[in-house]
Amino acid sequence: MSALPPLTIPIAFGAALGAATTSLALGAGDTDVYWHLATAREFLEHGLVRADVFSWTVRGQPVGTDQWLGQILLYLGYAAGEWRGVLAVRAIAVALLVGLLVAAALLRRPERPLVAVVAALPAVLLSRFAWVERPELFGLVCLAALALLFQLRGTRPLVLAGVLLVLWANLHGSFALGAALTLLVGAYGLRADPARRTGYLVAMAGAVLSFVATPAGLGTLLAPGEHLLDPPRQIQEWIVPDPLTFPGALWALTLGLILVTAALAPPARAIDVLLIVPVAALSLTAARQMPLFAVVAAPYLADRGPAAWAELRRRMGFELHLPPLAAPPPIPRRFDAIAAVLGLALVLGAAALGPAVPDETDLPVAALAELPAGPGLLAHYDFGGWLIWRAPQTPVFIDGRLVPYRRGDPSVLQDYVRIVEAKPGWPEVVARRGVRWILVRPADPIAVRGVDLGWRTLSASRSHILMEVAAPERTARLRTARR
């Protein structure tokens, strides 16, 4: 284990990337930010949201409370600076994540900052797909912090790990992974490192406490457990990793680097094995878990990567007889505080100049004026979270909040798919559910069927079509008239 090196380079690198991310659109391709903000707003106005208040299909069913603090952080950003405030929260989280990744790698290579940065690049690139306005991003930050703490000397980092887990449990459900890793590391450390027994016991106590130190108590484990044992494969981020996609290729490359390094370099440290093996296994289960693997792999690549590269060159006959590079002069630790202040100023300044409104290009903005109040609207899954925020008077049929639909009424998702894809029996489902309007994409099969059946179009654009669903007897008359 090592002492914490000067952090000027990790802070500068993290701040630079955090500031750069402010050029990325808000909400692009992910409408979950809207229901997270709406949930936080509801919390601050009426208390913790324990039951659904946004839908008309599972209204009153229990909802997850494992992200309440992460949602509050996002909403505080909105309250402080509207969407630029949300952008600032996201950029700060990215800066922290990148800085922690580089710091953990630099801990293994304090004399070679460039090696540390290169070793952290797979995690930086793969985590890029989670740089969105969701509590999930805060979970990645916590995992990177935990991986760093586990490598530091002394008892204090282990105590901080226990505190971190309790905080993490209220930010995002991914804390369950951190708790499991802490129990694993603690069980090993109690036997192999008795000098830090107190620290390991505190860290393990924090892990156990994190299971109950949330508004949901032990119920906070339900969502992580369901996602592990029965991931919702209908949703893209929960499909198995596909190396033919860009994120999947990065994940496969990282896995390949780990395997090659393990084969060519000296044996890994115990902490690397304890972190990498279980998280690598988890990353095989869903695309959403891929960045977690890259995060814990960064220190190992920094530590053993150069030796593996040298051995590979030797075996391939590419020996380079170059004079060894002199280590750069150490950066005084007093510069860390200066770098932190300047880095925060850079990130906040970039956020102040970033997008003032989210990207709603593919959302049905033009339909807002035509939306009916009250229940009866079936909207596309991708529109659900956005409608919760933008049209609170119109409850949704379904949205990205998995908990109330999977636990409250699993048939909602099945009925949604049957209707939108116009599968056999869809008219009966429409009648049984009481669907009176549909708001979907023009290419969705139900939209095509609606046009064919003569349903009245209330609003249409490249991104959406809003139609009034005709009663069965009227649909029959329209079909006959069209013949």
C-alpha cells in the first residue's frame, strides 16, 4: 500500500475533462433525468416519495427510494441555476470521477504520471457512456473513491471507506457492489493484515450499516438484487455486453488488457484480485455494469502494465535499448489546493457557458399543448420521464422507473409492448386499460395502425404523433368507410 501522492495532476486532468463535458447536451438520449428531478421536487414539497404519484397504471404502488440523495443533488443544481446548475453538478461529478481514477493509478506509479494517465484511459473512455444527469454517475464516483481508499496505508482510509458506503447507499443502488467488495476485502485483511484490524472492522461495519441506513432499510437491496438476478433485458442498458458496439469493444479491450497483463506480468496484488475478479464477473451480466469493471482495473494496469509491455516486447524481439527516462520532478503538495480551486472555477465557468436548456430534439415538444389532463394517455417509453417533468397534469402509462412497474404490476410493461408493437390482441388491451390517446413515434406499428384505422391526429412531427384512439364501434365504422 502507498501514501497518497500529490494530486495536482489528477485534479487538473479531472477538471479539464469535467469542463469539456459541459459542451455535451443535457438529457440527450436519456430522459431519466426528468423523473429524477420531478421526484426530488416532490420530496422537497411533500416529503419522501414512497409511492407512485406520476402514473395512472401503477399509481400508489411502492417506488424505490435508494437514489433520494442523488436526486436531491441534481435538483439542488436545478434550483441554483436551472439547467446550467444541473450541468454544473454533472461536470463536477465527472471531474471527481476522472480525478479519482487517475489518482488511484498514480498511487501505483507516482514516478510516472503519464503511465498513470494512460492506465486510467480505459476507465475514462468506458465511463463516458455514464456521464449523464443520473444518480448512477454518483455511484461511479463512489466506486472510484472506494478503490482508491483500499490502496492507501493506515487505518483512516478504511474508516473513510465505511463512511463512504453509508453515504453511497443513499445516492444510488450500486452501493451494494461496494458493500460486497468491502466485506470481501475486510475478510481477507483481518487475516492478512492484522495491524489494521480496527480499520477493516470499521469498514465492514459500514458495509453492514449501509444495508439499513436508508429510508427503505433492507428493502434498498431489492432493486440491486432484481437487476442482478433478473435484469430487464427489454432495456438497452441491461442487455449483455456486445463487443460489436463501441462501448462493448472498449469493455472487451479492457478485459483483454487485464488478461494479457496477468499472463505476462508478475502476480497481481491481493487487493487487485479481490476487486477485479468479482467486478469482471458482474460486468458480464449487463452493458450497464461495464464501466464498473474498468474503474477497478485502472490501478492494476498502472502497476503491472509496464512490466507486461516490456515482457511482450522481449518475447516478440522488439527490445529497445533506450536510456531510461528520468522521473519528472515531484509537484509540491501545496499546489493541490491551488489546483482544486482553479479546477472548480474552470468547471463552473464552463458550465455557466454551456447549454441553457436540455436537448429536446427527439421529444414531442409540439404535442404539449394538445395533451389531455388526467389518465388515458399511452406515451412511448422514451417520452415517459420527460412527460413527468413537462406535463405533470398528464400521468404516464409507463416510464423509466422500473421498480413500481416490475413490482407493482409487471403486466404494464407487457401490455405496453403489445399495444405499441400492435401485436395480436392489442385492441382488447387498449379497451381493458382504458387507453384513449397514444403519443408514440411515427414509425411505431401502433401509429401505422392508427392511421390505417382513421384515428384523429392531434399533433405530429418527425419525432412524434399524438392520436385519439377511436372507440371500437367507431373504429369498425371507419374501417368500413375506408373500404
